[in-house]
Amino acid sequence: MGLEVNLKEDAVSDLDAHRLSVLKFGSSVLDREDDYLNVALEVYRHVREGEKVVAVVSALAGQTDALLDQAGRVGGDAASESLVARLVRVGELQSAALLALALGKVGVRAVTLDPHEIGLVAQGSPLDSDLFALDASAVLDKFRSCDVAVVPGFIADHAAHGVVTLGRGGTDLTAVFLAAKLGADRVRLIKDVDGVYADDPASNPDAQRYSELTYAEAEEASKGLIQVKAIHEAAADDVLIEVAALGSSEATRIGNFAARKAEAARNQRLRVALLGCGAVGAGVLAYFKSRPDLFDVGPVLVRQPDQHDEEAQFTDDLSQALAVRPDLLVEAVGGADFPADAMRQALLHGAQVVTANKAAVAKHWDSLHACAVRGGGALRFSAAVGGGAPVIESVRRLGGSVVAVEGVMNGTCNYLLSKLGEGWNFDDALAEAQALGFAEADPSTDVDGHDAADKLAILAREAFGVALSPERLPKQSLRDLPPAAARDALGRGEVLKQVGRCRLLPDGSIEADVRIVSLPADHPLAGARDEENRFLVTDSDGKVHQVFGKGAGRWPTATAVFADVIDAQCALLRRGPQRHPQSVPLKMPA
């Protein structure tokens, strides 16, 4: 089975094969620096659904006002509006760069695009201009090598003034204008409320939310929630607007349909059991702590509770962790059998279960899914393969049309092969990887291909509905490579990669293995470095769908886990009250 790749013009690396969405994040959701991580999670949720995203951001809350005040203090009443606009832009540019950094931290490929780079031009007064031009190709071309383009809102270029601002709420206008000119699927304005209400929900807890509004009705009902210029722009270009909150599946849709009020939303804090608080578990716990309005986390299951002094409760007794009768169980322990026992128990009692544990899912696939069906729960494991590279979602979107999946899916091997190519011997490269945290004390799971085999077994289930035993898959170990193999490959203009591959054969059987292969330097899989994962998914039409992202590390994996958590939360709130698991006397294995 070769790795020849024929990337057609309409492959997923091109924008034509994706939906394009514009997401706007204003100062109501960017209140402090820590909020950039939550915004990055929201963006990631759209990326993993197969969307390319333009993220339009405001400055942090209060920063624009502080800059305007500073301009007044220094420049006085006669301060030049053009110079004031130049000062105010600092907050917008800073915010865009910070969001791009946060996206990189969670494993999403992102770039920032300043107004002059994309021909975003306005006309009018320096502090209240209107947009009228955009170089759409300058934006769309970026999506050939990234998933998210971050654009500062509220500012634009101007022929006479150089830099101008777009008036209060101008980030809304930028988002709508970009959606119109780029032909986006929609523009979603992320606010601190989950839609447009008939009354102010802060003063009237019984206020009803609209599910749909016309543009004219939205202008009247939103009462300053959405910039009026943005609504007019949307109406002129027939742009669908959604008004929503972070992490919410609910939204008010604004377009060419009559007003309709939504059913009352169920606001319920979910009881959570978190098993494990290592690198990934600690990241997930941080996300839970950032949303105390949504989640009530019980004692966290760990091996040594006395070594954790964070602001959380810890236990080594599974029965105590489950005593909260969780709606949601998040498994981040590691291993295969003990975590599977805990997950089965929760699933049988109707809980939603989220895990990144590829070994447990691969080994106990049938029993875990059977327990989910029997108990009415659900098993979610998007982070088990690819971490922040959403390959499972990509396979699911293609339905039954997948004919092959191949990928570089192990960061430890990536690192070791890079070092071997530099002339290091295997033992020294491994010691360095262990010192840097890229390799475990016992590296056999990664080095000998077992980790990739577990992931490949899960992908085969998703793509073909076929059970492959990870233990029986052919695997090639890095230990078996000739000492000079990686360096010789570089001399030929190639690179060595550990590649997991499975494909559907003409007779209906499945071929799968984990091999060390030599790839041309320009091959789509060849550029994966360190913890980056890269996958190629081929459909029955011969189209090759590329999926890239960080496959390991605290934040990429925790973000993928928490995206599943948000999906589970939405499912639970739609479903209503459930039965809950009873506690059992199980403890963490030593």
C-alpha cells in the first residue's frame, strides 16, 4: 500500500470544500486575558465541524475607552481624530495577535490579517467610518495553509486618513461586511447573552428569547446589542446573522423570516466527575473552572490526592468521585481496563462520557458502545485520535464514502526521527525526548507502533465499521531502523515518518499497518513536526481531505476533550433529567 497522493483542485486543502463562517468576539466576551483560551475553544468547535473561520475581534474590555481617555489627556480637546484613530487601533491589533497565539496553543493553524493586508477600506470620518472595499482573494488565499484568519474589528484603512475606526460596535460591522464579501455561510456574533430577547434578561429573568427575527425587527428588538450599521449591511447583502453566547447551541437567527420566540431554555449546572488530573486532566479542569455557571465538578480522581493542592477536591476512591451522581464523566486516567470499567458504569446509568483514551476505546469498543445504548448515555472520544487534529469528525462527515485513511499520528516518533536525521543515535535521541517530555519513561507504546495501532483501529471502526485488533496489526518499530536510515533519506531529499494506514480493498476487506516510510519532502505528511499530526482521508471520488493539527500536549488535547464536553452538555440539556450512576467501591490502580 503506497503513499501516492493526488491532491485534486477540490481537495479539502482548498476553501471550496469547506464552509466559511465569520465569528465575532467583542469586549463583552473578551473581558480579561484568560478569556482568549475560551474564545479559542469556541473557534476550535467550528473548525472541527469542517469550517474555515474568520474570527473578528475587539480589544479587551475597557481598553478602547482607556486609549480614548489617554488621547484626550495628552492631545486635549483639539486632538486630531486621525491620530486618535491611530492610537485606538493598538488595542485591536493586540487583541487579534493574542487570539492567534491562543489558537496556536490549542493546536489550531491561525494567521492574523491587518486591514492593510486585505484591502479593508472605509470612507467617512476618522472615528465613525463605513466600510466599502475588501480584497477577498487576500483573505481566501490564506485558507490554503491555515484554518482560521483573525481580523481586528473596529478599524480599517482610509485613503485620506490612513487609519479610521468604525464607530461604537464597529466590530459587528466588520464581521457582517466580511461575511458578505467572502460569501460566508453565516456570521455569528458571540455576545454575553445567547440571543436577542424581548426584554432585558438582566432585569427580567422571565424575558423571552427570539429564535428568529427580520432585520427590521432585530434593529428594534436588539436595542444596541447589535450595531445598527451592521444590521443595515446584513439586510442589504442578505447575510444571515446569528447572535449567540460562548459554548451555546442556542442562537437568534436574523434574516428574511418573521419573528418567532424560542422555547424557554433549560439552565442547569451539570454534575461532573473528572477522572485524572495529569497534563490533559489538568487542562480540562482549568476549562471547567472557567465555566462555574455550567459545571459543578465533584472530587477529582487521582492516584495521590495529597500531592494536589489546587482549589479543588481530590480522591483516590472512584465511588467518591461518582458519588456526585454525574451527568457527565470525563476520563483522563490512561490505561485501558480500569478506565473502561469506570466508563461502562457511567454509561449504563445514562451519563455522557468523554475520553481521549485511545487504548481503552480501541480495546473495549464493543462493550462501551453497548453500555451507551443500553443506558441511554453517549460515548464521545474525538480527542482519542489526532488530539487537536479533528480527523474523526472529518471521517464522520464523509459518511460511508471513505476508502482510505493514512496519517502521521505520533509526536514521539516525529521527534525521534528528526533527531536521527540529524545524526543522533537512537538511545541519545530517546533520552533527549524523555528529558523534554516528548517520550514516556517506557517509550515502547510510541516507538513500537502500539499507540498508532490503537488510533488506526478506531479510525477503521469510524471509516469502515470494521473491528481491527490493534495487537494483530503489522507494526514496524523505530528500534529496527538501520542507524543511518533517517540521514540517508534526507540525503535523497526525503524524510522518514511513522505512518499508520488503512484502506478498503476491492474485495471489501481492510488492509492496515503501521510502517516507517520514506516520503518526498513535498508530500503532505512529510512536514509534520514534533507533536503535530497530519492525516489524509481519501473518499470514493478520489478526493484527498487533509486534516492537520497538534496531536498531543495539554492544551490541544484538553481543548478537543472540552469540545466534546460542550457537545455533551448541549445533548443533556436537550434531553432533560436522567438517571445517574450509583457509587461503587473501586479505587485507582497503584
